[in-house]
Amino acid sequence: MRIAVVSRLFLGFVLMLTFISPSSAQSIPKDVAVRIIISEAGDQGLKGMICIGEVLRLRASIKGFYGYKSNRINSQPKSVWEMAARAWDQSAYTHYTKGADHFENIHRFGNPWWVKYCLKTYEYKNHVFYKEVRRIASSQN
């Protein structure tokens, strides 16, 4: 009897995982996501690109990402494009940034104004990742 209950619970859990999408970013086209990853982390290696992909997936929006529109990323080698595509796919299954929804290259640009509303969750190469812990007053209205 006990084994049957455990088996049913396990089967239910497996079915639940099967039907849950691994990505909350279904509305972001892969080609746009890849361009964003290249513009933000083209020189950060696969793991750095995955981290950017995680943030992009969590946000489920391209709002706040602008570099992907730049023509300069078109000059990146094919290997970078392939790595960024792989990073986007893998970012659906990783958790390096521990739920970060923001990031910045503080070594190059300094601390952003919004960092006072965030908790640092992870740092990798040039990027520091943050999770917003308190909504900005103007966005609560």
C-alpha cells in the first residue's frame, strides 16, 4: 500500500515536470535572445552568457536591453553566435545567478542607481548580478 502511494506521488511529480515549461521567456524569440546575450556578454564565455540568459528569462522581457540593436555584434565570429545560442538553451535549466533580475558591469560603469533596491546574488567575470528586494516607490502606484 505504502509503495503504491509513493509511486503515485512520484509519477505525479514526473508528469508535473513534463508539462511545466523550463522557460518563463516563451515570448522572447530565440534570435533576439541570442543577440542580447552577445551584446551583453559576448566576451564572457559560455557561463557568462548563460548568466545573462537566466536574467533575460526571469524578466521575460527585453525591456532594458539595448545593445542587441547595434550592428557591431554582427561582426562577431560564428563561434560566438553558436555559443550564445547554446547559452540561451542551457539557461532554461541553470540557476547560477540565484534568481537575479538585474546585472551590471560595475568594474566598467560603476554602481547603478537601482543597486540600493537590490541584493547581490552572484558575480561572474565582469558582471555582478542582483535580485530586486524592494520595489521602487513609483512602480508600486
